[in-house]
Amino acid sequence: MPVVQKAVIASASPRAFILKHLALFAAAALFVFVLSLSYGLDLSPGFF
């Protein structure tokens, strides 16, 4: 599918575009939250 058609399809459904970006933002926030929980955790080979 040419890039122009993809752009037209994406602009035809702004709700799907917004939901996709909200889902990506939520996933990024969850990733940062998990990283903050594991801050300072000893994962060196001697720990296992």
C-alpha cells in the first residue's frame, strides 16, 4: 500500500489514531513505572 493511501486511511479515522497513541503512551508509562520499581535491584551474576 503506498504511503499516501496509508496517510489517507489514518486521517479517515481520528478516533483509532488517538486510541493507538493513547495505548502507546500508556505502555510507555507502564514501562517507566516498572523500571522505577526495579531501580537499585541487584541483578549481578553473584546475586543468582
